[in-house]
Amino acid sequence: MAVLPILRWPDPRLMTICSPVAEDVSVLAADMLETMYAAPGRGLAAPQIGVLRRLFVMDCTWKEGIYAPQVLVNPEILWRSAETVIGPEGCLSLPGLTTQIMRSKAVQMRWSDLNGAVNEQTFTGFAAICVQHEFDHLNGVLTLDHLDPATRADAERALA
Ligand code: ZN
């Protein structure tokens, strides 16, 4: 396993729509989890390490001592709750920046695991925020893209 360098905004690979995974990604996923834990973060999407494929890893509870790594390959959002929440989000590719982002309160997702088995789960709470954030990365969308122009300009100045 290896800890990989994490790309930072404004690397253009972070603004790219990723293509579906067709190959075995078990080694990549193990490296992504190691990279995420080392960062330290709770989620990491493949484009953040320069791999433009549709997968992300997350573990929403490890910082509280409960290790629950998940690997979501070719994820799709099947349903989003109409009810939304606004909360602070950081991003390993936007170091030092925390912004208030509106998200659906719950999302139902379908994805493949590393064995190719199809999973479906409805995420709520922090996990719902995390999966929406990581899913955005697969479409080249960053938290910056959710901000109004003035807030975004401030955020970009702070990052630069
Ligand atoms: Zn991120």
C-alpha cells in the first residue's frame, strides 16, 4: 500500500468528469484508504489522486475510533431527499478552507463493491454529506462550485 500525493485546487484534473471503472481497482482502493487516513480525512475520491475514474473511499467514523472503511465503485444517486441541511465542509484538495454547503439531508445510492457486487444504501447524517461531497468529485465539482460568486471569490483568494 502507498500514501499518494493529493491534488490541490486549481489542478484541472479536479474539474474533470471521471469515466466509469471497468478494471480491478482493489490495489488503488487500498492506496486511497491509506492516503485518506494519512491526510487525515474521512473521504477521498479517485480524481483527488489524479485517477479520473468513478470511485471513492470513505470512513465517516474512524476519527471517533470506529473503523468502517467503504469503497464505492461507479456510484449512482438513486434518490435525494427534498429536505436539505447546511453545514461546514472541508476538502483535502482545498486545504485550510471550510465553507457552508447546502446538501440533501438523505440520499439513496447504488454502487459496486470491489468484488463487483451491487449495493444499495440510504445515507443520512454526516455520511449523507460525505457521499454527496465525494460523488461531486467524480463529476469535477468542488465545494467552491456550490458558493455564490462573492463567497467563491473570497474563498479563492484565501486559497491562493
Ligand atoms: Zn473533497
